Amino acid sequence: MTVHFKKAAIVGIGLIGSSLARMLKEYNVADCISACARSEKSRKTVLELNIADAVFEKPQEAVHDADIVFVCTPVGSIPAVIKEFMPFLKTKAIISDVGSVKAEIIKKVFPELREDVFFVPAHPVAGTEKSGPENGFSELFQGRWCILTPTPQTDRTALSVVRAVWETAGMKVDEMTAKRHDTAMALMSHLPHLIAYTIVGTAADLETETRQDIIKYAAGGFRDFTRIAGSDPVMWRDIFLNNTEAVLDGLQRFCEDLTVLQKAIRQKDAATLQNWFERTRRIRNEVVEARQDQPENEKLLLKNKG
Amino acid sequence: MTVHFKKAAIVGIGLIGSSLARMLKEYNVADCISACARSEKSRKTVLELNIADAVFEKPQEAVHDADIVFVCTPVGSIPAVIKEFMPFLKTKAIISDVGSVKAEIIKKVFPELREDVFFVPAHPVAGTEKSGPENGFSELFQGRWCILTPTPQTDRTALSVVRAVWETAGMKVDEMTAKRHDTAMALMSHLPHLIAYTIVGTAADLETETRQDIIKYAAGGFRDFTRIAGSDPVMWRDIFLNNTEAVLDGLQRFCEDLTVLQKAIRQKDAATLQNWFERTRRIRNEVVEARQDQPENEKLLLKNKG
């Protein structure tokens, strides 16, 4: 299925929003792209880099006459933003989002939904630690998964349209319940980010000499953690505030396992350590076999290299 | 200072040893490179890929007549290996190592040292999650730090020679005490690895559906953690058994900080979360400014791309 829109709106034009805008342009999915950015700096960047055809401060201006609206703001503001522009949508408009948490968003958006517009909750699972419209690129989504979390009320045609957009972006698309999505993401993405944020903070609190050494010599391990912990603070604050239960449950399991390894180190229990590390190496191999091992950063690196 | 050896020996020819061997050949640092590998498979690979001129099963055979010997085995076996080949070294030979833990190695090696040979403890801080001689490459060390941890007994000339080798490999070289090195590494490398090993293990224990989802959709966060947790099990077992005190101390600090964030999530304390994440983003920026942000994997990627 191919899709084409006369006008697509992107509300919130950071890394994901601007990558999507670039993709819609390059693949000729929309004749006109209208963007909304709250900050003047972002609006300037969007125009300078020609990321959208028009850019507005207020969501209602951006969504005017749009066939489809992608909300790409931090998770915490998605329901409020949708509520804000709802009266200004044309009839039969499709609203979709890119939030990393789905159940909370669905819970808050559905009661606000007009009967003549459609909402398709979606999560393109792609990104880098960078934020801002200047860091987006149209290939960001290629080869990665997009997860749609429709409810029984979701319009099937609108669902197919959103699926087609992400397939055009090069994504593999799956559907599942919001709960299943949120549980998997808590372990796969949210908890690793929380842990990376924690340990980089721990390092920041160290005595001056050790702290300076760590930054100066930063190598594998800490370097990877700083990359993760360099991710957008507001985006991640909102994720933890909106997927609280699943994250805390994952954290509990993680802490239990950490205690096991802590004890093994204290008791110099070589067998427990080695068995554990061999088991995790097998998981790495499964990820590589699932072809999920190439970071988005490397795609960009290869692209820029030509 | 440039150095040249008639014969260099590399005992333990995995990722680091084989990268060093390739570098010594490509930069014409040694006329002859002799390697030691315990496994027949590794010996075969070394010969097939022409990584060394000769390869032996026993360390004493590899070190015969060598001007310098690099011990590149896992940390736990470095002292025993050095003790094993000690009687077979020629007089004035230099022994160096690449272990990620320094105090324990120094403590065990110095009492065994012959008076007519020199030992220079070193740690080239570079690597990827891959192991084995087939995964080495001569550029691995470029632009990264090598830390030398001499004691007051370390011969100054031998120290300069080892420094020159790593500078030839493209490394920046610093000197510090073994204790300072081990403290920094515990936080910068050992603890992040422990945490990555833990969470990937936590994921492996989940109910089937969630476990499968996590591997199938693996994106930033978990994907990065699986890469770290795919590192060599024996190498890392030995690191934790030999830097126990500093790792457990770092772990204690980490757990305290994790509890703070756990509480902030449970209480939906947005300000604490956002402040924390903004602080860690600044640390990331410091790492980028220190030019320590490019992973070795990317160098290899760009190299293979041509």
C-alpha cells in the first residue's frame, strides 16, 4: 500500500519529528508539510534547513487542513497537545503519535477524541542520543521496528494508513496491545536508560581526581553509558512518569539479580560469574541474529562517509 | 622515541594480542613476532591470517630469545603465565602486560621477577566486545589512552620502551599508580560491564513473550547493553575477581543513587528526574569534548567501508 497526503502536520519537531518530516519529503509522501515547534530556535532551524514548508508556534495553526497529524512531543505532553488542537482538525483527519509509552497516552487521549477523527497510537522504535531538528535524518527509521498499539475502537483504515507511512520509512511494522508494548519497553529501553543515568550520576559525584580520570580516559562501558545518559532529559523524565509501574517492576528484578552478582564477587565465586556472562553472551548473539545490532549512529556515520 | 626489536613475543593472542601483533608488523616495530596460544584453533587462525611469524602452545617456546614479551591473557592468568616463562627469558628482556586490573598483578608478579629482566605494568584502554585473534585490527588503539602503572622499582628505560610501543600504536600514554588506575577503571569500565551483564541476565529470565519481544525489537539501551554483555566471559570473570574491592565500593555508591531515582519515579517527582538527567547530559558533553566518544567499532566500520 502506498500513501499520499496533500498536507501532513508534525507537531513537535525534534529528532524524531524532523527525521519523519525529511522522510515524508524525500519519499514524496506529502505535498505539503506543516510543522509546530514551541521554541523560536527550533522554528528557525526548521526553516533554515528546509525541513518543513511552514512552521508555527501553535499546534492549531500547524494542523489546519492536515490529512494526518503526527504528534512527536515528549510523552507527557502528547495528550494535552492533542486536546489543544482537536477542535481545529478537519473531519476524517488521522492523528498518530510516536510516544515510547502507549497505555497512559491511550487512556488520556481517547476520552478527548472527536467522533469524526481517528487516533492511531504508534511507536517507531528508533533514535539516537541527540535531540533537536538539526540532528534528524530520513534514514533513521530504516530496518527498525514500528509498533502499533490499536485498541478495539481504532479505525482499521486509519491504522493501515499509519502502517503504510512507517513502512515507507523503511520500518518493519508490528501490532500488539499497549500493555505488552509498555512491558517490553520498560525492560528493553526504559530500565537501561535509568541505569545509565544512574551510573553516570554516580561518577559525577566522585572525588575530583577519579571523576576527572573517568572523563579523560572514558572507554567502552562508561562511554556507552554516557551516550545513553546524554539523551533528552524532558523526554526521559516523561517516560518514567508515564510507565512507572512496569519500570519499577523491572527495576525490582534487576536489583535482585545485581545482589546475586554482588555476592558472587564478594565470595570470589568464579563459576557463578562465568556462567552468568556466558548466558548473556548467548543473548547478544540472539540480538545479532535478529539483525537488531546496528545502532542508528552507525547508519549516519556510513551515510556521511558517503 | 622510536623502538625496534629483533623479536617480540605475544603470549595470549586474542583481540588485544592480535591487534598488537598486527600493529607491530604493519609499523615495522619487530623483525619477528612470536605468539603463544593455548588453543589449537587460535594457533591455526594466527597462521592462516599471518598475524605472527610463529605460534606456539607453550609460553616458554614463544618467549625464547625475545627482546620484549607482551602478556595478553585474561587478568587472572597473567601472574601464572609470567612465572611459567620467567626461567626462559633472555637477560634484559622486557615483560609487559595489558591487564585491566593492575594492583593485583603487580603484587603477584614482582616477587617472581628475575633480577636481570624488567616488568612494566601497562593497560591499553581499548577494545570491542568481540574476542579471538580473527577480530583484532591494527587501528584498535589509535587515539585511545594507554595507562602505565610503574612502581618505584620499575626500570625507567624499560618504561620508556613500552611507552614508545604504545605511542607507535597511536595511543596517548599516561602514568599513574596502580591503585588510582584500578579505582578509575572500577567505575568507568568494570561496574558498567557488571550492570550490563546483570540486566541482560534479568531479561533472559523473563516470561517467554516479553523475552522474545525484547530480543526481536532490541533498540538503543538494551542493544547497547547486550553488546557490552557479549564481552569475553573469562576475561570479565577475572577482572571482577581481581578488582573486587573497588568494584564493590562503586556498586555500593551506584545502588544508593539508584534508590534515589527509584523513589523519584515512585513519587512521580519530575524535578528530581529532570535535574538528574540534565546533569548526566553535561557529563556526556565533557566526554565528547575530551574526544573519547568514538567507539572502536566505528573505526573498524569506517575502515571496512574504505
